[in-house]
Amino acid sequence: MYSLALAQSNLGELLDARATRLSAQQFRDEIVQRSIFGPLATGGSLELIYASNGMLKGIGMPPNTELTIPVTQAQISGEWTIDDAERVCSSMKMGVGTVSTNLPPRCQFWFKLGNAYFVSDSDSDRRTKILRREVKSSSAHVAAAAVPSDLGQLLDAGAKRLTPEEFRQGLVQRVVVGAAATGGNLEIMYATNGSIAGLTSLPNAPQLNTITAPLRGEWDFDKDGRVCAVVEITPSSGPPTVVPRRCQAWYKLGGTYFLSDSDTDRHAKVLPRALKQ
């Protein structure tokens, strides 16, 4: 039965495969406080957490491009409720950098077939398109939607600050990927000789398209064991941009790394980093 879930594209096919509609209580028991991922109707994908306090948080990704680095993630926030028809209703806002878009409120029915979930705008129109949703359960992965956003959350989750030796062993001569503080994403390598090389994707607002630019620079440790870097970004047109020297503390939580401008200010923003597989 579960293998049939892969083939369903509309409500009729889903019901014929004997999917069951989720009740409000089943949604709370099986979906709330879990990391849920799946495709967007317009292409790309999302990863969300429906929090027990009625809030929504997650990320959205546009369709894959030919870039060699991850494309820009859109931050998702919002609220959810369950109406009298036991539809899950949500209002969401998606933003990239300083640009954000409010999405129209939407109420949908949830169905389950095997271990997969599906959302549908109708529970009776058999031609209604459906979208698959899955629960992310890998313990080795820090769910993107649940990634700490500041140092306080990171420390409360049990993250450990890296020593210079741990940074060398875990990250040097490895390709590291993640979001840039100014928007877009980057792919970078800290070489053993103190040099930096990589690529960055720069957001082309207001669309979620990106452009790429090579980067290079130098890195070292300061007296407090922070990783300090000076980077130059060279776009395809226009003069290079030199990013001033910046020193940051690195942390590790599960299999994910984080960097922060402070190791004491609990409100300091943190950015996740991962090793490219």
C-alpha cells in the first residue's frame, strides 16, 4: 500500500489507494512539533514545523538550478489553526533577505497513506491536486525548520563551542556550505595554508533566483580562538567587494555547525554550516 503513495497526483487516486483523512487530534498527535517537508505547488520545496503554540516556522527552497552551491533559502513564518471542518488553516510569510511576501491564508485537508501524508484543498473533488508531506526523522540531522536562530537557543540546545584544534580537524580542507548573513548562500573551503576559496550565490531580489560569484581570502585564529577571515568577492561585472576582517566563534550541535559574532550575547544571531557531501 505504501508504495502506491508515490504515484498519487490527485485526490481521487489517493482515495482509491485507501488513504484516510486526518482528524484534528491525529494532526496534533502526528504532525505538530515534528519537522515536515515536501514539494511546493509552484516548484521547489519547504520544510516546516507546526508548533504547539499555533506558530509556524521553516524554510522554502526554489526549484533546483544548475548552480554548484545551494540556492537561496526563503525564511517562512506564520500561524496555524484548525477550523470546524478539521482543515488545517495557515497564514504564512516568506522572506529572502529584506524582501518578504505575505501568502494568502489557506485551509487544507490532510490525508495519510502508509507513512506519507498529503494535503488537499478539497476532501470531495477527486480532481483536486495533492501534495505529499513527510516527517523528517533522521536523528543525525538538525531539522532546518528547527535550527536555532540565536546564540541563546543554540546553547540551550546543548551546542558545544569548537576549539581551534576541533575546527582544524572537522572543517579545514572540507567544503562548507550555508547561508550568508547578507542573503544568498556560500560554498567555501578553509585551506591548511590559511587561504580561503569558494563561491557565493547572491540573491537577485525580489525573485528567488541567484547569481554566483567566486570568493577568495585568508583566515586565522585570534587570541580567543575565534576564526577570523578577510574575504574578497568578485562578481561577473563590477569591481570586487572586500568583506572586512570578521572574527566568529564556531559551535557544533549534532551534525550541524554554527557560527556567531559573539560567544556571550544570547541574542547574537547564528548561521548554520554543513559539510558538503
